[in-house]
Amino acid sequence: MRLWHERIIPKLPRQQLLGQHRECCALRGKGWGKPHSTVNYVFDYSPYKLFQYHWLIMEEMKHRGYKPDESWESPLYRGKSIEAYTFLPEVELETPIYPQHNEDYLKECLDNLAQKDIYL
């Protein structure tokens, strides 16, 4: 799984949006620090950045009428099966949240979706 470029989040089809939510939940939980080639870069930053990205996903979900578990709205929450952070320093919101989400990455994401016959 990958983290989609944040500019295409509002355009993601239902399946990709909900999959992205599950991926964020997994990464924020027991998946934090576990290598996976397409998302390894997130581990170079504070987990707070992943929370910021996940927030964008959840806001889009709410915009479409979905109701993600409100527990995920806390940057300290890591899921039901792992202890929450006791402290996580806030990180200033940047755009893009991850510098890897540049124009080349946007094209890579669009090409990936096109391979699935999804054209944004």
C-alpha cells in the first residue's frame, strides 16, 4: 500500500479512500517502523506527520458521509491493540505534509491508479 499524494485525496474513489484509512490506522498502530518499500519514508519523520496526513483522509471520509472512529482524531491514539503515546510533540503542518509528495510522486500515484483503470 502507499500513501496517496495529498492533492488527489478528494478525488480518490471510495475503495482507495477507505483503504487509505485502513493503511493509516495500521501504520499508526503496530505497523509503525515495520519496513514496507512504498511507505518507508514516513518512518523518517515524527508519527505526528502521519497523524496530520490521516486527518486529511478522515476529513474527506466525513465529507462523504463516512464516520471514522473518533479515537483516531487524537494524535496519541494508536489503535485498540497497542498502547497510546503518552506524549507526542506537535509538528508544524507543512504542505505537502511529506516532502516526498512532490510532482514526480503525484505522477507516480496517477500512473498507479491508471493501471487500475482509475483516471483522475
